[in-house]
Amino acid sequence: MESLKLAFETIVSPFNGFKKLREKKTFWPAFLLTVIVSTGAIAYYSFNVDFKYVVTQQLERSGKMDNIPKKQMDKIIDMQAKTGKYFMTGGAVIGSFIYLLIISLYLFTMAKIFTSDLSFKDAMVIAGNSYFVFFISSLILLIILFITDFRTSSLQDLMPSTLAYYFSFENAGRKLYTLFSKIDVFSLWFVSLLGIGFHIFTEESLVKSMLTVFVPYILLIGFAVLMV
């Protein structure tokens, strides 16, 4: 319970929370709870949504349907509709752990470049507790799923935390809609926590720490927009 209290304090009062975490160095309970709840939300969505309709909608938005023959496209849609629910649920679990390792490795590497004292476990403490913001977003998603008819809705159209929620794909266009879908309140919150945690653990300046995490975040968004 103490670990969960620290994780909650970290997301609402990050400077105090991360200072305490420098001593406690705990993250697994909060991280695993987040994985369980987020996977539950994804599983509930994926096993109840009209996957064939959603996949077709996503392929139309991506422009891929214009370049692939109809018969081949129908096979792709049918296959994704049959297997997508399992891959989506499994991906929520596996993806969370990969996410934790990649971000921890990045923070650890940047600390070494800055010649700061940060162990890999410390990096995991920062990443694992920052990830707790997605416990909040998963709870919100579950509430939305329970009170709405989401069978023909993609996930990004359900969460009001993204800019894409407030714009239609037809009006915004492919690139702008992709940009809007990447600008998410919880992702910004998460990245901000990474910066504060890095600042507290390494004693690097707050500005330097924020740039350390926000520069790659912005670059990844830019790359995603350029690729559509």
C-alpha cells in the first residue's frame, strides 16, 4: 500500500513524491496495477467492438485501401478482425513492459552521458511510477466504455484527452488528425513526470531534464506525422 501511496503522490505532487522515491526505490506494485487495469480496459474494448468496421475505418484513414486490390484488402480486414482482439490485448501487456524497459534504458543512458549518478533501477523507479498516470486514464476509459455504445468507435475517438477527439478526420485531414491524436493530456503528463523524476534523481537542472525527455517525444510525434 505504501508503494501505491507514493505513486499517487508522485503524480499529484511530483517533486515531493520523487524525493521520497529516492529513498524507497519502489515501483512494481503501481506499475503492475496499471498494467492490469489498462489491459482490462483494452480487453473489454477489443472483445466488444465491431473490429471489422474499426479496421476498415482505420485503413481508409491511412490511405492504404487505395493501393491494395479489393480482394486482398478484404482478406486483410477479415484476418485482422479475427486476430486483432487477441493481439490488442496481448500487446497491452507486453507493450507496457517493453515501454518500461526502453524508457528506463533511455533515462539511464542520458544520465551516463551527463555523467550523473543514476542506476538502471533508479531509472525504472522514475519510469514505473510516472506510468501510473495511465492507471487514471484507463479508469476513465473503462467508465466511457461502460456508459457509451462504442462498437463502431476507435479508441482515439473515445478518449476526450486527445485533440483528435474534438476534430473529425474529414475536416482535419490525415496529417493534422494524426498530430492531434498524438497530443494527449496523459502522455504530456507522463513525459513531464519523467522530466521531474530525472531532475530529482540526477540533480540536473529542471530545464535540462525536461529537454531530455521532451525532445525525443516531439521528434517521435513529428516522425509519426511525416510517415502518414
